[in-house]
Amino acid sequence: MKKKLISGMLCVTMVLASMVGCGKTVKVNTEKTNTSSGVFNEFGWEVPEDTLVINILDAGGYDAPTEAEKKGRENVLKYFKDKFNVELKIQYTSGDGTEAVNLALASNQYPDIVTGITYDVMKKFVSMGKAVEMTPYMDTIGKDIKDTMGEVYPLFLDSEAKLWYTPTLMGSITELPDKAAQIRYDEWLAIGSPEIKTPDDYYNALNEILKKNPTTPNGEKRYALSFYTDSGHWSDPAAFCGFWGLKNGYDINEAGDFTYWAFTEEGKEMTKYFNRFYLDGTLDPDSFVNKYEQWKTKFSNERIAGVIGEWWISYDSGHEVWQALDPDTPENKRYIHVSFKDEDAEGAYLSGKNSLGSRYTIITDKAKNPEALMKFINFQATERGLALTAWGIPNGTPIGNTGREGKFWNIDAEGKWEVDPAAKQALITETWSYDDEYYWTGAPWLFTTQSRWKDGVHCMWPNQMWYEENKWKSLMIENMEGTIYDSSAMRLMEKTDEVKIAEQAVKDAWTMNWGAAVQANTEEEFEAAWTALQNALTTAGIDKLEKAMSENYKINMEKMNK
Amino acid sequence: MVLEIKKKIKYTVRRFNKQRQLWLLCIPIIIWVVIFAYVPMYGLLIAFVDYIPGMSIFDCKFVGLKHFKDFVFNPSFLLLLRNTLAMSLLSLTVGFVAPIIFALSINELPHKRYKKVIQTTSYLPHFISWVVAGSMIYMMLSNEGIVNDILMRLNLIVKPVPFLTNGKYYWVIYTLANIWKGIGWSAIIYLSAISGVDMELCEAGAMDGMGRWGMVRHVIIPTILPTIVILWILGIGGILNAGFEQHLILGNASTQNYWDVIDTYSYRYGIQLGYYSIGTAVGLMKSLIGFTLVFITNRFCRKHLGTSAF
């Protein structure tokens, strides 16, 4: 009897234990709040009478937040609650945000606003009637958004001229390069600062530097160039082709037809160019193995004389690291940005500016008060709204337990604002602490623009203003002039399943085969690898992608009356 | 006939009654299996429709075997199959035998303490994540890694061997890395089987003049053979599972032609691109093939080795 009792109790306990956690559902706040009060705060926000609760799913796909980031998010939420009577409830995704949103969609567990999603995911919400149409608000509570979108507004509309989303981040700083070739400045000066106008000049300058300094102070071998191959970070042949006059990896003829770089002479020239470094032994042999962090370590250890990539990587991995380790690092010990082009190329097209953005925000059918949410999104399109979103909390925020306070800007009770003079000075002299910034930033991005504001000076990035007062930035802007172009019309947003699959297959094909061409040991090997690359791309369906890109480009040009 | 069925039912009921307390204990497990292993199987229907997340499977367009056909006739299919089978077969041969040999070797060690130290040390790599293991392998095998450095210093090579960038080394590196990580852990089950060896048989063998090798061959291996067979049968079921995270970590652009396997393809197209139907179709196909292979292998082992998993 005792045995029976014990086994019976065991069973019940185990059944109950196995059921714990079942049936838990995420509750979404759907209360309709009174958003009108007639009371405006210094940011120009009409503070609602009832607390406005906004549930947001942020598909940005973040790394685990640091303590500073956690604190910053906490500070921002509190600030919005106190000053705006808005309670932000944000779910952050880690890893691949798209996966997380797809799962949320599949399980019907998504909140009022989903931000940071791709065009495809946005389309899924729209096609299932799970997104709220924004068009009716665009001339009223969403008019700042429409104004900000400007001439590209029609490109956001669907075939029935309806707007379903806002770009999470749109616009561009037209004078700021995205990609550039970079070279060690002090070493370039030491070899007599030879002119760099062509790819050959860059090659010769890097080799000259290597001849002079073949090893690091620690005795490690140095290389002219090195690549990295993380997803999200890629030494991308399509971008490299810009030096040979292609745009975003395509040759576009006058009729608007696209040819992929691997089927052009320019693409082949570009590949041969890097093969030359490989054959000389001046291309890091681990170029196709390095993850970004491994590459960064090599770069910070002064093992790489040049780099072709985002303008900031030589800052992030170069002098900013050196200056942090040794404040007496000479000013010239840094990289500068250089522009060059093949002699036959019309221009060097290195930075295609897509002002449409690549991530989007929607209001979902879960929202019971979409007008209130729209109002909040529109707030981010106003100057003070964007400043709060991007520059963070004004007037000072404690930096952890350091006893210090930090801020980028100040605002008074009347809404008069200015960039904090000390912050401005620190940014110009490049002594700004990016680590401190985390404590006063962290607002969700629902609609932001990178473009300069009406005053032509300010923009959302604290470090992208007052170029003329920063010697190095001025030099970069001057050197990179003419390498930036508008690629908005090239952006292919509507894709059929066939094109989407072809796009991935094309990426797989060049990823698998381009490295073999760069690392070919003989001319025959190179030709064989090049043919293999072209065959792989053909099998992958490059023709489908080229056709879709061409058609899309022509339609967009027509929409923009260009 | 009816009588026979009645007899069988009666026997089953009697047996159930006799074991009712054990069955009662099993209820939570059965419920768990039903809820978490069987109920979700309805999701397999995704493989037969053009699934859109958020929409009910039954509202999605039925496409029959389209996704299976698309996968099999995909230009990458043969490459994926070659890589998957090559690495699986290496694991099922070299990778499978390694822990057996390791367990037999440990069993032969004379000092108990020494034996324990070796055994415990061999478990450690199992607990290292592939991310850390990947960094260690990079440090060892990259062009500027320790192995190349040693080979260069010994003047055995003139320039570094591109272990990590030349695809022809990939399968070997993958197999060795798997063995290094799993040998100690996998050997546990064999060591436990070896501990069940009848000591009288060993003593009798020794009396008959059997050496250590003879003892291993004629006493230990036959004793642990059922364990080996069962694990092998189960291993065959996973023949189309040729690793996943290992490839994303150890692999790179230059070696993708050698590491791209069915699972990594299914991840890129099924999960990353959001084509869950493709991912499900590939997964279902893998499971069916694995399931069939387990049955065939089980039958083969029963017939030829006199032992089987079921």
C-alpha cells in the first residue's frame, strides 16, 4: 500500500511538473489610451494623459548587451516614462532577428510594433493583413515622416500607392564614403608620399611600405592586404569592382541592363589584381579564413599596411586602439583614405548610397491605437525626436558608478537645444569616449534618417559633423570626392521566390569560387578558377538575378522621373 | 483464431496489471513524448505546402512533393550529398572505431589512478564549445599556426601548408576534430560494457595461455559486441547528419565546396531565407532515409552478427 501511495504521488508530481510552463502566453497591451492632453514637453511631444504603452519587437539581432548598454536602455526607458508618459516595452532579438520575427509571426506572438525587419518579412505581415496601412496618416500625424522621405516617398508605396512601413534607418550623408582604400599614413609619408591614382599606384605604394618595414616591431611578418569573411562583414568583390568603374558589382549599360561583375572584364581585372598580391606573398594567406575579430587583431598588431573596406575599420582597429593603449602615439600613426580608379574606368564608384534603407518598421494588427503609435514614430522624424533617438538623453546622465556624467546635447524647458560644446570638441579632436555613450543611448529606432538636417550641419551620427574642423575627416572627404553615388534605384526590394533563391545561390557560388581565383598559383590555374566561378554562377541562376535587377532599376528610374 | 486473440489480450491485460506500478511511473514520460515528440509532427505537413509563417498550414497552398523535387534536382544536390556522405562515412568508420580502441587501451592500463586521470582528461574536449574548439584549431592549423611553424622550423616544408584554406584537407580535419572532441565521452559506454566482462572467462583464457591481445580478441570484443552493434545501427540512422555548427565554425569561403552539407544548406535556405517548407522537406527526407537505413542495418546485423537493436 505504501509503495502504491509513493508511486502514485510520484506520478502526480511528475505529470504536474511536466505541465509547468504549458499554456503561457505573451500578453500584449492593447488598451486604447487618451493621447491628447494639450500639454507639450520641451521635445514638442504632446504628453498623453494616460500612459501610452508601446510594445516593440526589435529584430536588429543584437549581441548580449554589456552592462553599459543595459544601463543605457534602462535610463532611456525611464526618461521616456518620466518626460513623455510613454512606457516602452522592448523585446530585443539576438542572433538572426529575422528568424525570431518569423517565429513570432508563426506563433502569432508579435507586439504592436515590429522594427528592424527585412523587406521580405514586412511583406509577409502585409500580405497576411497583419500590418496597419500608414498612408492615411501621412498628411496629418505622419507628415514629418513624409517630409523626411522627400523625393523617394513614392518608392516606398506599393502598386496601389499605399504605404505599409517606414524605413528603420533611411537617408545618407552624401559626402561620407562607405567604402575606401586605406593606407598607413606615417609609412606612406616615409616612402615619399607617392601619388596614388590607379590600382597599380596603390599596389606599388603598399609594396614599397612592406619593403621598408617587412616586419612589425615584434618581428611578425607584415602584409600589404588582408580580408575577413564573417557573415555581416565581408571583403566583398562586388565592392572592390568599384575601383574598376562598376556600381554595386554590376555593369549597367545605357539601356539599364545589368551584367554581374564576374562576367565583365573589370571583374576579372579586379580578381587578377588581388591575385598579384597573393603571388607576391603580400596578401595575408589567411585572408579567406580570418573572421573579423581575427583580422582586427592582425590589424591592431600593425601587420597590415593597407585595407579596402568600410571607412571606419582603420579607425576602429587602428589608431583608436593604439591611442587607447598609448596616449603618446604620434598623430600621423594612422590610416588615411585614398581613392583611385583603373585608367579605363569612367570613375571609382565605391560607395553606393541607398537612401531607402534596408530595414523597416511596421505597426501590426495587434495595435488597438495605431494613431498613437504613428504619432510616436512621427516624433522620431522631428529634429528633437531624432536627436533624442540617436544622440541619446540630453543634459547629462551618470556614467555607471564613475561619478561622472556624460551627454552629447542640451535642451532647455523651451525646447531650445544645442550640441554640448565639450562633446563637440571631443569629437573634433577624436578624444570622444564611445564607451560612455552607451549610458545615455538605447532608444528604439522606428524611423530615423542619416541625412543632414535642414540646417545642413547636424545629422544623427555625432561623429559625422563639423568635418571642416577635423583635419583627418576633411582629408577623407576631400580624397574620396567623386567615389560616392546614389544607388537607391538599384535596390531590389520586390523579389520573387525564384529570385530570392537565385540570390542566395549566387552568393554561395562566388563565396565558394572567388577565393580560388584570387589564390591561383599560375595563369592556367587562374583561368580554370575563373571559368569555374562563371559556371557556378550560371548554374546558380545569375541570369534571373540580372534580369530582376535590370527590370527593377528601370521601373525605379521611371518612378523617380530620372 | 478468435480464441487466440482473446488469449493474447488476456495475457497483455494480465501483464499490464502485474506491471501497473511501472506503467504508472511511465505516464509522465509517455505524456511528455506524446506532447513534445508526436504532436509537433503535424508540422511535417509544412513540407507539402508553400508555408508562410503566421498562416495556418491548412490555409497554405498545397504543393505535394514540389519541395522534395526542388531539393533533389537542385544543382547543388550532388555536391551536398557527396560532402554529407563522405564526412558521415569517415565518422562511421574512423570516428566510430576510435573510441572503441581508446576504451580497450584504457582498459589495458595497469594503474588505476593513471587510468582515471587519462579517462577524465579525455572527457574534457567534449565540454569545450565548438566556438572555442574552432579558435584552437585556427591557432594550430592556420597558415601562421603552430603546426606550420613547427614544420617550417624543422625545414620539412618551405611554405605553409594551407590546411584551412585548401578544401582537400577539410574532411580529415573535420574527422580528427570530431574524434578529439568526442573520443573520451564516447568511450564511456564501451568502458562500462567492458566492466561487465566475465572475469572467470578471462581467468580461463589466461590458464589456456591467452595473451592480452588474445583476451581482447576472444573475450572482451565478443562481450561488448552487442553494444558496438547497437551504437553502429543507431549511427547509421544519422548517416545524413554530417555535423552543422562545426562547419559554420571550421569552414570558410575557400573550403565551402567541401563542407557544405545538407544541414548547412537547409539552414541557409530554410531558416535564413525563411523558406520553412524547404527546410522541413529536407529534414523529413533525411529522417525517412535514416529510419529506413536503421531497419535495414538492424536486419543485416540480426542475420549476420546474431545481435540487433530491436
